[in-house]
Amino acid sequence: MKSRQLFLLVIVAFFLFLRCTEQKEQVHYTKMSFEQLFNYFLTTQDSSDLEKVEHLLDDSLVKYPFRFFYPSERIDSLKQEVVFTFKLAEEDYDYNEDYKIKMRNLFLIHIDKKNVIHAKREKISNCDSIIDDMIFFIKNDNDDDNLPEKRIAVVELLDTIQISKAYFTLISQSQPDSLKQRTDWLIVKRSISSILSAYKLVKNNAAVSYWNRNYNELNFKQKKSISQLYPINIWFYPNPTNLDWLALPIPPHPSPPPSPILSKEILDIIYEDELEE
């Protein structure tokens, strides 16, 4: 009798598990917007989730081929924490003066359709290898004219202080071309994770400098102050077309071969044809 009850319990538990899994897929995937999918993709560590969400990201990119993601760091007063997510720009997104960024304030990362990564025009193996460069860029301790500008602002607990204008711009080619080549979403995920790691180290160093504590150990007001001191600026373009408004120097393609040198006889023939026309 006991073995039969145990068997029934196992069967019930199995069906409940299947039901929960189906509900999870329905809630977490099929009803998510492009923005929600992207933020979920960046945070989940479940390999099966990643594979499913990648397909939905591809589908969403087809529907919104030329949208881009911009940073959103909000203060959650209820949870007493700073929350970072990405927002998807609408079609009528207002390119106001705040986003006409000088080149010195930009750290450009470009991932091509073959997953080759360029950072500031140099080929790199992965973004983890340049975290020190990112930190150097964000902080600009020596106020170098070639590194990000700073603006003066009043920040609670820190009084009047200089705030970094560092912007990271990540460009990929996530929509497949005619040969089905495209940037791997996982490469994008790892690259954004590297940039966030650089910001985390910068904020941690600032927390130690001001209060001799790690950033995660700070109270809500202290975290808010450090986040205002080093605002997270990461702009992600999964399928860019016209970026002239930002003047982004995408690594150039190889130059075409020079035109062949034509003989005098050929030039004369071309000249005569032109005259006849």
C-alpha cells in the first residue's frame, strides 16, 4: 500500500513539474517584449533558457530591425537599491542634445558578423581583456583631453563634484545576412557583462575611497551617490544602419584594389567614344 502511495506521489510530482515548466515558458518567453527578453537574456545563467531566448531575440529583431537599447538606471526606493536595465528606443526616439556625444567620450566596441571584436579600432580576443582600459577610460583621473569630459554637479553626500561623461557604444550585426552569418548573442552578452564589470570595479573603488567599504556594503543613499558619480552609459545597436548622427567610426573594410593602369591607346579609344556620345 505504501509503495503504491509513493508511486502516485511521484507521478503527481512529475506532472506538477511539467505543468510548472510549461507555465514558466509561457510567462517568461512567449509574452515577453523585445526589451524584456533582452534584459532576461543578460541576467539568466540557465543554458536551456539562453538557447530559447536567443531564438525569440532573433524573431524580435526581425520585427524591430533598427531599434537600439539604451541604459536605464533607476532608484528603487521600496527595495532600497539601484536597479539597472536596458530600455528599447521607440521609433520616434528624440535624439536631443544630450546624446550628441563628442568622440572623446566614446568607447566603441564593434562585433562583426563573424564574431570578430574590435575595440577602438583594434582587434581583441574578448572584452574581458580590456577591462583595465575601460576603467582608465571611465575615470580619466588625469583629465586627459583625449579621454571623457567631466561635468560639475551637486551629488548628495559628495557635495559639488566632477561626474564622468564616459559612453560605451556596442555595435553588433545580430541580424543574419544572406549567408546566415551574424553576431552571436552570447558574444554580446559577454561583452556587456565585461563593461558592467568595469563599472562595478570603478564604483567599488569609489566606495572604498569615500567610506572605506565595498559598494555592496553601502547603504541606499551612499549607493545612489556613487551611481550618480559614475552613471552607467552603455548603448547597444544590434543591427545599425545610419549612425551619422553619432559619427561612429566603425572599423573600415579593407580598401578595394587600385584600378588597373590603362595604356595610352586604350585611353585614346575611351576619349574618342566619349566625344561621339
